Amino acid sequence: MTQGQGKPQEGEAGLPETGARADRRLVLASAMAAALWPTLARAATTAQSVRMHDHNTHTRLVVEFTGALDFKIKRIADPYRLVIEVPGLAWSGPEQAEGAGLISRVQYGRQGTATSNFSVDLKGPVKVAHAFVLPPTGATPTRLVIDVEPATREVFLAGAEPVSSKQVAQSKTKIEPVRKKIVAIDPGHGGIDPGAIGFSGIYEKDITLAAARQLKQRLEGTGRYKAVLTRQDDSSLALRQRTEIARRAPADIFVSLHADSIRDPGVRGLSVYTLSEKASDAEAEALATKENQADTIIGMDLSNETVEVRNILVDLAGRESRNLATHLAGRLIGELQRDVKLLEHTHRFAGFAVLKSPDMPSLLIEMGYLSNRLDESALKSESYRGKLMAAVVRGLDQYFAPTQVARQTT
Ligand code: ZN
């Protein structure tokens, strides 16, 4: 890439040459990224969203962009901040974002040098541990990822930190043809595990299987979906097997169906669970370090990446999946509330094992309480389950509608 960025430049605080050298390595890295999709390299770049997350040991900043991305990082002290220069940068959305962890704020155009930078204001000196660009995949746009760790003032000013991430994993999914959305439906329990036992003695495993079959039929009846059941009959299935079946499908969405039981027979209503943030890190890391899976689990070729970079990519995918699952839960609840009695605080967060796939937005529907007479008799009724599943289909339709349109027009 030209843009006059290959030359080391001095920061405004008169940074020593080592800082400029590290910056140049970042520029080279981003130039390599741009070379992967050269036709887009000169297009205008618009920042769409800014996210930050405190990981205790480091803070991660993720900025989503439309268009390709070339970037350069300058360090400025007093007060501490990173200025990220992006040629042709435009900004949509709020021009300030509140920080998290080591970052106090992200601001667009604070330096007043035209519109080609944004500032990452820091709570203290940091070391830039990683800085790289991820290419767009599916509905996910180009992302700039920057990890910062606490450091001394000397380290900040010297800027001699290693930039360990060379570059971008290439997407395997870019040339995927338009296809039906694949929904994995997981009827909870089965075989030796009956699940909850109902007011009148009915088993949860039978209700979930019946509901799953109805959902499959309704989804496929639209012509827009393919549905895959994790079990077709009354067989026992480990939790990990359920997500593996879905992953092999490969499912765009994973929906696990359950019907709860509780000591208080007065409690009734449906609830929707997505993965709680705290529950997911260890599982995602374990998956990331299992080499045979890490190559494929997030639709990217990770074979040339270090374990460290794999962990970052899997973590990002997990975060994205959680966001999507939360979005879907909102759509589902919006549809379900028209027809079904909901539990208070309908959307809940938990660490259920079946929700932990970093590469599949996953949710679990507790359709009601079998310990409640009214819920139980409703869930035993085929027509009630049909109404419930029709609402689930409408929720999925809403969830998928924008990306289906986007895919057909690009
Ligand atoms: Zn259950």
C-alpha cells in the first residue's frame, strides 16, 4: 500500500524511534491485509460500531468497518492515548463511546486533523499486545482488533512491544452460495434421561421431541429452512454430541427445547436462555486449543495461526454469536408473547453447556413448567405446541430477514 505510511513518523509526543518502528510493523501488517482484497483497498472506510471488553489481563477494542482498512497507531502521552489513523475514514453512529477496562473513551476526530483518525483515550500507560484486521465473513463486516495490556510509562513511550499477530485468517465462507438457513433443533433429554416429570406424570423428553418434530415440519414447510434434529427418537445423547451434530449440519442457529419443573406448582410460563458472558470463556478457550476443531469451527482457516491468535478469533466469534443469540431471543419473545404465557424476565442468561458453541448463535427455550397443571396440559396439546412453534418460526424469519436480503443483493 502507498499512502505515504511506510515511513516511520514521529508521534506528537516526540516518541523515540523504536515506537515508530513498531508502528511501521503495524502498517505493514495492515498493508498485507489490504492486499488480500485489493479491489476494495481504496474504497472509503466507514466505522460502524465500537465495542470494548475488559478481559482482566487486557482490554479488547473491536471497531467494525465497511470497506477495506489501512491503519496506523500513534502513541501520545499526557494524557495517554492511542491515535488510530485510517485513510478515508468516515464515522457513522455516535462520535464518542464510553470505555471499558484500560480504555476510558473512544472519540472520533478529536485531534482535529481532518477526519482521518480516532482516539483511544487510556486510563494509563499500555502496551499494544495485538493489532490486526479481520476480513469480512458472511454478515460480519471488516473488524479492527486492538488488545492493550497495562504497562509502564517507559514501555508506553518506547512502544517496543511485539505485534504478535501477523495477520488475518482468510474466510472460508466468502464464496458460499445462497442456501437455505439451517436450524439445529435439540429436543432436550432422551433415553435414560427423562428430564422433568410432569404434574400428571408426563416426561419432558417426550414433550421436547414432539415439539421439535413440529418445529422442523413448520420450518421446512416455509421452503426457507432446513431443520436438523439432534435426536430423532428416544435415544440418549451427551450434551457435546448435540452441539457436534449441529456443527456438522452446519447449523446457522441452534435451538434447544426444554420444559422445566419447579417445586412451586404455581409457577408457569415460557422463558428463553442465552449464554451468559461469564460462563463462556473457559469453554471457548478449550475449543480453540483443540487443534482439529480450531481449523474449522469459526468458518476461517486458522491452520497458520498461533494458538494465541486462534484464541482471539474464537473469542471474537463467541462474542458475536452471543450478540446474535441475544438479538434472536428478542425477536422470538416478541412473537411468543402474542400467543404464549411468558415467565417474568423472559430472557435469561445461563451457562448451559449446549449454548457454548462459539460459532453458532445458540438458545434454549424452556417452553413452560411441567410442574404446573396449566402449562403441562398446554404442552401436551399438539395445537398449543403448534402455536408456540409458529411463533418461533416468525421470530426466526425476522432474525434472518435482513441478511437474506443482503446476501441476495451482493
Ligand atoms: Zn430440560
